[in-house]
Amino acid sequence: MIFAAALLIAACNKDVRVTGVIIEPRDVVLSDGESVVLKATVTPDNAKEQTVYWFTENPDKLTVENDGRITCVKGWLLDGGYVTIYAMTKESLYEDECRVWYVPGGTLELSESELIMSVGGKHTLSAFILEFVPIHQTVTWSGNAPVTWSSSTPHIATVNATTGEVTAVSRGYAFITAATHDGGRTAVCRVLVEE
């Protein structure tokens, strides 16, 4: 009986079609020569065809291997923005994408490094990728960085994990941290909450 049930399940799985693919993480920050492995999950997980193909939008700046490993090409001087990596299913050609941001030297900056707030007050922080371009000796902002926000002491100041909005709760100090989604870069703002 058990054997018959196993055969029935196998027969059902044999006909399960692919309905999509999901890349994790969706945003990555890399510097020269750094690598990270992306994961592509075919849905549903019992689909017969699990093959995924990887593509890079710009192989001169960012390479990708068959196992999802992406590598930032050394010497990549980005003029703003990001490079997109795609995962595509063999069956039905579903695709998902990951944005890869370039940070020379791993510099992540916040709009403010210190804040003085009153209880009940609100303020939204921003995180930026800071680029240094040696050829022109210039510093440029390449736009909002993909980060997650957290507070060291939420009973003093909370922060929205997605938007970076800080809310002063009670008197004291709190440290608000922005971390890139791959966990490789962080930046901190010290918040003083007064009455």
C-alpha cells in the first residue's frame, strides 16, 4: 500500500509545471574582487524541471557562474546605479532579478551621523552609496542604498526597518544602524532624545 502511494506521488510530481523563480537576496553591495552566491528557488518546490540559467546585464563589470556566484570585476568604476543579475527557468522562461550595487572601499554613508530629537518627534534618515573615482578625484552619490534599519534601544528611539523613519520614544541615547541587505556594509547615526 505504501509503495503504491509512493508511485502515485511520483506520478503527480512528474507533471508539476514551473510557475516562477525567486532570487535571494534581491539587493547586494560589492567592492572590487568580492563575490557572493545568489540562491534561485524554482516554484513550486516539487516542480519536475528545476534547472535555472544565470545571466549578467554587464559581464565586463559583474560575472556570474552556473551556481549563482557573482563576482565584482576588479577595477570597475561605476558611473552611478547598479548592474542587474537575472535567473531564468529552463521551463517556461520565468525570471527574477537581483540588483548589485558597487561600493569602492565599501563606503556606506547616512544623511546624518547625529540627531537631537524631542520625545514624540520623527525624522527620516537616508543611506547612500558613496563613490570615489580616482581618475577625476571626485566624490559622487550614487543614490539610495538598499539597506535595513535597526535601533540599539527601541525604548528610546524606534526606526522603521524599511523607510528609515526614526521616532523618539523616551529620553536617552540610541544608535540607529543601516545595514546593506547582504550584511557587508553598515553605517550608524547616534540619536539623543531630550524631553
